[in-house]
Amino acid sequence: MYIELIGKLIQGHNWAKIQKPCPEKEIKKAEKYVGFAFPEELKDLLRETNGDHWFLLSAEEMVDQVRRNREILADYLEPDEFQEKVNRFVYFASNGCGDYYGYRVLANGRTDDTAIYIWEHELFEIREVAKDIPELITKYYNGEI
């Protein structure tokens, strides 16, 4: 499903490339490092393509992004703000300019899969941009977000 959607949207572009599927053990490793269970639709995406070298992050890139944000931003934010704006998200896509797209993790530790958000780093604001991964991918590659 995702490969077909992405393939259609990136036609004529030479920068995005569909990658090989992510091994299940790498998905589990990324979930463990991030500290939250990934929604099924994210796992399904990774099972089809481990990123696209442009917008969608690979499991390894997701771990690297979490590591960097935890190391750097913890020193600049109050603990509550750090939890709410950085640490309680599962980011899986980036626009390449420092903004990330992902799922919010609720205070009870459950990953909310009913919406996808953008974290705009310049404004340090988070807002909803899509209801699911297919809508996010479509909006991104159509220049709507």
C-alpha cells in the first residue's frame, strides 16, 4: 500500500528513493530506544520501506533523531516542556529543515494513532497536520504541508 502511494507521488523526482523493508528486529530495537510502542500503521510502513531518503525516516534515523533531541534539547527546556514537546512523541518523518512529523504519546504511555503532528522547531509549536500516514505522505509530496 505505502510503496504504491509513495512511488506514485515521487514520480519524476530523483531525490526520494523507496528503501528495502525494515527488518522486524530493527523496528523492535527502535521502539525500545524511543521508549514507546509504534502504531501499527507506522510498523506497516517500515515493513514496506525503511524510509525514503528524503521525507520518511528509517528506523535508524528515528533512533538518531531521538538521541540528538534528548541530548541537546533537555538542556534548553524546562522538564515539563521537554516532556510535552520533545520526549512524548514518536517522530518518523522530517522536512529536512529541522521540523519533524510524528505521533503524540499520551501521559499514560500509549501512542495516540488518531492524528499526526508537526513539531515546528523555529516556533517550538506542535500542531496537527494529518489523520494518518497516507494523508501525511500525500500532503507532503503535493506541497500542502
